[in-house]
Amino acid sequence: MLASVTSATLLGVDGQVVTVEVHIASGLPGYHVVGLPDPAVRESRERVRAALQSSDIAWPPTRITVNLAPGGVRKTGAGLDLAVAVGVQLASDTLPAGALEGIAVLGELGLDGTVRRVPGALALVAAVARAGCTTVVVPAHDAAEAALVPGVTVRVARDLGELRACLKGEAPWPDPPAPPAPDGDDEPFDEPLDLADVRGLAWARRALEVAAAGGHHLLLTGPPGVGKTMLARRIATIIPDLTDTEALEVTRVHSAAGRPGHGLIRRPPFRSPHHTASVAALIGGGSGRPNPGEVTSAHHGILFLDELGEFPPRALDALRQPLEERAVWIARQPITLCFPADFVLVACTNPCPCGLGGPACVCGEGARSRYRRRLSAPLLDRFDVRLSVGSPEPTDPPGESSASVRVRVEAAVSRQRARLAGTPWRRNAHVPAGALERLLPLAADAQNALLVETEARRLTGRGGARVRRVARTLADLEDSPDVTAGHVAWAGQLREDVP
Amino acid sequence: MTGEPISLRDVAHSTNEVAAATLVCLPKMTPTRLRVLLHHFGSAELALRAVVAGQLGPETGDAGADVRRAWRDRADPDAMRRCLEARGTRVWLEGTDAYPIIDAVPDRPAVLLAEGHQPDVLTAPRVAVVGTRTATPHGLADARELGAFLAGEGVTVVSGLAIGIDAAAHDGAIAAGGGVVGVVATGLDVTYPRRHAILYDRVRSLGMIVAERGFGVGPLPGLFPIRNRIIAALADVVVVVEATLRGGARITAQFALDYGRSVLAVPGSRRNAAAAGTNALIADGAHPLVEWSDVLVALGMTAAGTPRISTSPSRPTPTPKAQALLDALGGEPGNPDQLASRSGLSPQEVAVALAELDRAGWTERAQGAIWPC
């Protein structure tokens, strides 16, 4: 009287295969769950029993033991409900043995027997596919996401009664629902953004292009009202679509974070957390099950921090690891989880608390130096492009439109992709210092210009390497095969000292 | 700084001076309380004797009973004498020969404490150079030049050792080997701001640091405007290089006018917030300072006659595009976006030309803008 059903649970943003073993023995009626369940899993008893009874399926009046293997992994959420319900039926012989050969089951149960969506379906299905399952039963809502995993037949479960009939072969499997028409973009803005809205700011616009094309982190400094935020938000309109692999990763992360999607996410995410965000919200973590933070939600996209100086210094310094390694490791007894966090950081800040800066500033000396100290030198050093933005001239014409800038950015991205093919890196900004000579070579005059620049700005080795990468991106944006001395000089000018 | 300690050892103190310093250093002592005490008892010695004997009453000032008790317990002239001798501190009493404020301006301090190796700097003509702490690079350069010019003419530069214009004026005078006087709002043993520790040392070795407060008094906000009256009183002429509309420099200028000192102000652009205060002074009748030698006229001096060598260092002639950027700046601060739009050059051309100007020293970066030098 033993049955086992394959299912999966979320571990960070990855799936972990769980074998649900159900054992029915004679004895006083009872129900026990073992194998590190969290409260939501332990409560599955009430949901499973009610759902079975609502679907006119008998609840065996015997002693039921549910074991979730492997025992050492904490199981979370209600996504194992359906597997338990099916396992109970198998163990009590009301389903034919072997009906679940090679089939994995995912889903949460409602008390009336309906099957509800689970967070992270993409990651879960990918995990069971890796474990050798060829068919997976998922809630109707998650069918589109599950279908993204190659080599798996997706079956839809709408409610428990129907699923039972399908497993017994008494009814055909229902068709997956038509993917809901994407109801507009997820854009939180009322009006579509376009770079043409921004007047003047030729330099700052180019800096934005550099960040979008080369994956360089960008810091804009300036008094309020000159258009920093307006400009920075429009980076979302010029970054190219995600590649297939990137799109899968982004979809997996967002699905695991519980954001309901409509199949594959094609546009890079743009996240702009408010400056009151806690360290855990920004980086990930939290008590109990570690959750991915904003840096992970911005994976393969843009993390926009407006008013950088207002963020708690602890949160900003915690950004240093993801900026450097493009991933976050969060350690919790007994496991360490790795969240991907490959994002481009775009930040805006005022020169001082009052924002006016310079002689117009009304801040006290103490307030000013406290504000400056919040942005630590190691953090500032990680911005490849640092620019102060001044007010545009009143006569400046409206700028180039996002569409034409995006063509240039896309061309620059594909140049980089060709150059970096066969390496683990995708953008100029990712190339480590050791590989610069090989992958981003400089001609003699550009080399010379870099030396001059290093001397004049007293650049550190790391600073010099950053200038070099930005110079390469500038050349890519001009479709120039070689980095010229002009590109190097320009890259140096785009790395201002922050006041 | 060889031989300097000798001048420190030279400092001998009369009983009256030690008594005055003891009074200044009492807790919660203010210039007003000190003045009332000295006036009531006639001399510092007698006042101190009354303090120690606990004979102060309501007629000797507004200090309450608990303050008077604290004074009685803390007054220790022997310890003060040792302290003055160890530090080489001079005590200047109003009405004595050493006291540097010659005319009886209202509210002049009854007692000044001073430290430094060159007390002679106070016998030379004195010009106060003051201004805002949030100075622009142009203002700092002006203050530095003016300090050096005055030093070259044998004029002592008086200022407040604050960041910005004050420090630049001190720096300029020190670099030219001239005499300097720093008037501080704190006690003489406090360095504020902390980053000026080196500047404090230099001012001590080339001039004097003067305070009216006792040892240990920290940088309380209210002390600075009061201190500014001493700067105005010590100077024969007050020059304001850059001042915001509501800055301490304008307070200094107001004191200077009250005391009958000439006030000169360096004019600036109406777009420059750091010149708003000086321009307002000029509108109110201050003399606009365009040629440094005008300061000498105000002092009643003639220039020493040594033709001044141009201070602008030799720089390579800018290329046409770089020159176009300098023209686009027009002597004012600007940012690259403005330069690109005014000069019609592409962003890359602007970048290359700017790099050239930066390297050659034609421009400098400050406050998020490009400044022509």
C-alpha cells in the first residue's frame, strides 16, 4: 500500500525534485507528514481531504503517512498538494498502479477540488524534466510557462475529478488554455516613454547609450529638475530584446518570485525600488526561506536607483557583491542559495541633501559630508560611467527618438556578441581585466591615449580597465572596428569625479 | 621651523594677564560677562580674587548662582600660568600696548588670547580677506592671488581659517611667505575644521592665531558670527571675495562698515550664487575690487613698485576646437552638454577637446561643472 509521485518545490529560484511517498496502513485513522515540510505543506492535509471529498473521492479511513524526499530539503508552499492527493488515491488503489509512470504532478488544491497555479512553474518543470520525467501535469494557468521547457509533454489539470478521469483513461486530457492576450505591456507608466521627450543633454544621452549597449553601470549627478530621472527611465526603451536563453532565465526568476506572467518574458526587466527598500528587499534574503531581491528581479535588465544618496548605506554596500560577481549568494542554515543578479545599475543622485550643489547649496558642511560619505568610494568605483548633468540650454532641440537609438544599441550589442563568442561574457563591461588585452585590444595611439588619461586622472588599474571597456563600447556604438584615441579620451571624460 | 621655540619661551605673563586668561577660560564665560566683571572690579586680578572668594553678586553680571559656584571651584590661576607658559600663549588686554585693535570700536573683546611665532605681523597693515565656504574655483583662485599679492606688498592677511575663501587667502599669503592672522571662533586648542590642521600649523609658524574664547570651547554655531567682528576690527580694510546672500562674510562686511573700515568686494557674474553677496555689497556702495592694487589705495599705500610677473602659467596654445570650447564657456562655468550645443561640435569632439583643455590646465572640474582657469 505504498505509492510515490514525482513533484518539485522551489529552492530560491531553482526547482528541487521532491518524491512524495504515501503509505497507507491499517490502524487508527490519521495523517502524518514527514520530511521537513513548512507550515503550508503541513496544512496540505486539510486542503487535500476537503478537495478529495468535494470531488466525490473517498478519503481512506486508515493511517496515512506522507514522506517528502529528500528529507533534508525544506519544502515550501502549497505546490505539493496535488501530488499528495494523487498519491493518496494511488496508495488506496483507487487509481490504477502505473498511471503516473514518468509523470510529474504540480499544483495547489482549493477546497472544492480546483487546481491552482504554483509560483515558479518554469523552474519546477525544468527540474522534473532534468530528473527524467517526460510528462508533467500542471495547473491550467501555468501551462504556457511549462510549455517553454523543451522535451516535456504538458498536461493540464483543472480540477481533481477531471484529473482522476484523465489518469484512468476515462476522459481525454483537456487542451491547454489559449495563452491570454498580453494585456498591454507591464509598463507602469501611463504614456509610452521615448528619448525624443528629452531636450539637449547630448552627453548624458550618449552615456545612457553606452550603459545600454555595453552593460556599464551609470551614475548621473545633478541638481533636481534637469532631467536625470526622465533620461534614466528611458533606458528601458533602448535596450534590445532578450535572447532566448536570457528570456528563459528572466521568466524563471520572475515566475519564482510569484509574479504571474504570460509565458516568455521578452523585454528586459526594469526595476526601480524606492529608496526606503531594506537590504533584504534589495539584495534578497529575509528570514526563513530566502527570497530573491530586486537585484535578481532586475536580472538581464536594469536596476534603477533614483536618489542613490537616500538609500541606506548598508544596502548600497551590500550591492557591491552582485555588481562585481553578477550573482548573490545567500547563506541560511543549512543551505546557500545562489540568485542570478546580472543587471545594469543606473543611478541618479543629487550633489548634496538640498540638491542645489555648488554655491547655491544651503546645506551645512556636516550634512554635505555625511551625504558624500554615504556613497562609499568602492561603490562609486564600480560605476563605469559617471556624469554630472547640468541644465539644458533653452534652445536645445528635442533629441533623437528611442527607435533610432535602439537600432544603434542593437548593432553595438551584436558586435560585442560576435567578439565575445565562445567566452563566458556577453558585454564589454563583463570582460575581466586579465582578458582585456586579448579581447579588447588597443591600437598604439589609443594605448598612448589611455596612458595619458591614466596619468592625468591618476586612475587606478581598475579605473584604467574601466575606461578601456567604455572606450570599446563607444567604438561599437559608432560601428568602428578599432578603438581610437578619441574614444579613449571620451571614455575618460565620461568618468567624472563625483563631488 | 628652527629656532621658533625661543619666541615661545619669551612669553612672560604678569599676574593680571594670568588672571584675565583664567577668567576667559571659566566655564560659561561669555565676552559680555567678562566685560561686566572687569568693568565692575576695575582689573582682572581684582575680579578673579572676587570670583575665588565667592563675592560675586547679581550686580556683577547675569551669571546665576550655580555658574558663580562653578567659577569659584574651577578658577585656578597657578594651573593657568603653567598652561599659558607651556603653550606659549599670549594674553592681550584691552588698553595695553600689545592689544592689536587700536581704535575703540564697540564690542571689542576685553581679552584676546593669541598663539604663534610671529607677533610682529600685527604691526604691519592688515587686510581681512573673507568669503563663502562654498566658493567657486574662480573665487578660490582670486582669494589665493589676492593673498599672495598682499603678502608681496608686506600686508598681513587676516581671515577666519574656515574652508573656502578663508583658507585660500591664507594659503596664498603663506605660499608667498607673508604674514597671516587667523581669528578663530573656538578655543585656541581646538582645530576646526579638522582637515585644516596643517593650515593651522602654518599660520602659527608664519603669524598668529587669535581667539577671544577660552581653551576647550568647541565649534558652536553661534560663535562664528560673533568672531567675525574681531576679523573686521583687526583689519584696516576688509575684502569680500565671494559671498552668498546670507553668509558670514556679509556679517563681517557689516561689522567693518560699523567700525569705519573700508569694504571692498570682488564683483562676479549675476549667474554665480557665490557672487550674489558681493554684488549686493557693491550695490550697497562697497568699492568693486577689480585691480588688486586698489586694496593698497584703500590702505593709503603705494605699490612697492616691483613689477609683478604675470601669475598665469605658460600653457600650450589650444587647438581650434579647444579654443571654440573656451569661447563657448566665455569665462563662466559650463557642462559638456551646454558646450556641445553652443559650439556645434559632436559629443566626441567635445570630449577630445575637453581632455586637451583639462590636461593643459585651461579648465578644471569642480561642483559638477567645467571651469575655465
